[in-house]
Amino acid sequence: MAGNQTDWWKDIYKALKEHDVRQVAYVPDAGHTDLIDACHDDNEMTAIVHTTEEEGVALLSGAWLGGARGVLLMQSSGVGNCINMLSLIQTCRFPFATFVTMRGQWHEFNPWQTHMGQGTEPALANAGCIVETVEDPEDVGAQASATLHRAFVGGQATALLLHQRLVPIKSFGK
């Protein structure tokens, strides 16, 4: 495992490789920057930037139908953008895995992030996702692997929320 607070993304990347994930959908997010960069640098993965998170849900359904495994990387505010599209997962019964960097939690400076940050877990659960949260960087690898196993072996919709404690404290000045 990675071992320090800012290297948790390496554990997710390792889990993606171990679970043969080939497509990574994302909307740019500072919390996922290193992971996104690693996916772009990997010749066995295709990292696809989107303008909105629900595009990633559609991409992942197509990836699965085409025989590829994929994940969606997003920030908690993006979950609100996906609510309608998440019904596609349950209706079509395809596996789904997302890794969500959280806002609106510990040391949040931006009040606009608080409401969706607090509503992320119930929104995903109400859409039929199994939701877990990881706060300790030492647990990220095991939780990421379990999330991917639940999705691709168990055929479930899964979300791993990456607690705000895992990312550096943000402010408007930085």
C-alpha cells in the first residue's frame, strides 16, 4: 500500500490494474489528478474526459456491452449531475464502479459544496448503489479492490467515497 496521505491514489490505480479496468471516465477533479494522469500514461487504459459526469455513466454501460471494464472518477458535486443517468445501471443491470472524492466534509471552505457533499451517500444509495466510505489512506487499496470486485464479479453498482481527509485542505486562495 501507498503509506502516506497523498499517495492513496496509487492504491486505487493498483486495484484498477488488478481488476483489468481498461476505461476510465472522468470530469477533471483536483482530488483525482494524480490518478487521472497515471491512467492517461498507461497504454492499457483509455482515460476519457467528459464535460459532465452522466456522460461517464453512459460510457461505462457501452464499455461493459463491448466487453471492457471501466470506472467513473468524480467529485461529490458530480453525483448530483448523474442522478437520472444512474437509473440506466439498474434498468440495464450492468456493473458500475465509481470513486468519488468528497467535498462538504472536514475542513470544507466552500459553502456551495456542503449540500451535495452531505447528500452524496444517500443519493447514490437511493439510486441502488452499494456505498462505502474510506477515510484512512491505509485502507484505500483494500476498499478499492472490494469495490471493483463487487462491481465486476458481483454485478453490483458500487461507489467508494474518498473522504475529504484524504485530500489537502483547500481554500479560495489556493
